[in-house]
Amino acid sequence: MSLQWSEAIYAFGTAVCTLHLYGEEKKAEIPKLFAEVPKLRQRIAGKSIPLEVSLLVRAAAPAC
């Protein structure tokens, strides 16, 4: 059995890791990564995945 996370979760994780690892070096790229998260949200039977909802709120907040 393989475990697959949603693309929104991967995008948020990439943005957070980039922020913590590179910080000032990639400061221009970080807001773009956080802006991708809402576009990748999944809805199953008209409902959002709870973890994605919390990530959307955090991605909307200023990163730096």
C-alpha cells in the first residue's frame, strides 16, 4: 500500500523547508511557493481535507 499526500501538502512543505533552509537566499521565491498552495487544494465529495484547510490559512499568512 502506498501513501500519497495531496499536492497542496507537498507544496506547503516545500515552501516551509525552503524558508527554513535558504531564508534570505531565496526570499523572492518563497511567496510564490506559498501562493501555489490554494491552487492545489483537493475536494472530495464537496468537502475539503481538514489538513489542507489549516495549511491554506497558514499559507495565506505572511511568511517572513
